[in-house]
Amino acid sequence: MSDRPADLPSFPWLEVVNPAVRLGHVRHALFDFDGTISVIRQGWENIMIPLMVEMICDGQPAPDGLATEVADYVDRSTGILTIEQMRWLEEAVHRYGLAKHPGTARDYKQIYNERLLYPVRQRLARAQQDGSQPIDDLLMIAGARAFLQGLASRGVALYLASGTDHVYIQEEAAALGVTGFFGGHIYGAQDDTEAYTKERIIQRIMDEHNLRGEELLVVGDGPVEIRNARSRDAVTLGVAADEERRQGLAPRKRERLLAAGVDLIVTDFLHADDLLQYLV
């Protein structure tokens, strides 16, 4: 099927931001993980932001504007490699000059992972012990599995990429039971190489398969993957989901997706079947 969003009916569940985007030609699809498929790490910003302020201040009073600077950086950097965020923190620690014993980006990343993994492990354990609800209803954006299944059944090749460490993405994708959708194409962060940044993965998929822009769909909730995809003219689907409810609008996510130049926005995948008929 081939169509253009400008010709589509008006849907309350789909925001068409770019009426010129070409739909109906998707052959490959790259997904972000956290906030797009999974809510296992919901609230990670509430751990990273205080951590950054703490490391910069080292027990000293926070300078005026610091909290805003940190929050703004975390917001716009959503989706990049965690080590890159920690390199920004390392630079900020030196720039402010308050810390008596500044750490390295790797030091800060280790502290961040330790703090984040505690609630992550708790959330996973509760979900696995709770036999009253499917794991989808506890730890996934609503309708995400149906959307993945629908793409796969239509012959679309699926890829998963995340700024979170590769080992954790593998574990968490397995816990959700979605590993099989990606056929070995799961790419998490590895500190010693830039090969698995979303930009590099998008470039590699398009080059190896000789794709036109409209043949690659990139799905994510952060500005990084959207900007990277738009630079190669791929179709971008932003997920502006409220992660606590696993569905419905998160206004701040929508704002940053719009700023990144997204083509289409949904708040969840509860209308997966309807969405698929226009994408593939």
C-alpha cells in the first residue's frame, strides 16, 4: 500500500506532523528500547539528574541555574550513549570546580548504573512474581508487542538500539520476551566503540540494504534517534507515552519529538493494526 498522511483520515491517536512523509514502503524498522517498548527503566531521569548535581557540587551549595542546566541537558540528550552523558558530567565537574576529587566518566557511569539498577531489579522481580497480570501490562508500552508482531508478520526486518549498556538491553529484552523479534539485531552501548550509536546503526542498515529513506522506519521517544533518522530521510514515528501509565500523552516528550523534526507521533500502540496498514 502507498499513501501520504495528508490524505489520511483524522485520527485522535495519530498526530501527523509532516504531511509530506511517504508511507506504505517500510521494509526495515529500528526501535529504541526504553520508553518506546519498555518501561522497566521508567524514571531514570530522576536518578541521573540528582546524581549529576551531586557530583558537580560535592557537598557544596548548588550554584544558581545548575539544576536547570543539568535537567535541560538530560532532556535533550535522551537516547544517546550513557557514557556520553557521563562525559558531559565529567566536563561539567571540571568546569564548576567544586569537587575535591573529580571522577572520570566511567566512574560516574558506574555510580549511575548502581543507583538505577536497584529499582530496575525490583521492578523486574515484582513483575516476574506477579502471576495475576501479563508482563506486557506491567513493563511495556501499551500495544508494543502487537506492533512488533504486526511488523514482523508483514516481513519487516526489525532492529533494536539503545544508549543503555548492551548487557542490560539483552537482559531486559529477554525478560520482556521480545528478543526473538530482532533476529540478533540488538545493539546496546559499548564504551570502547562508537560502532553502536544510533546514527551509525541507521547508516549501516540503509547502506547495507540499499534503502531509500521511506523504506526505513525509526521508532523512538527521544530526540537523538529522530534527528539521526531525519538526517537520512527515514520515516520517523515518535512515541510520546506517559511511562507511568504506559499509554496516553507525555507533553514534554511530544515537545522534544516535535523539536527533533518527527514525522508522526503516537502515545502508545493500542491502534497497532490501524497504524500498520499505513506504514507497510
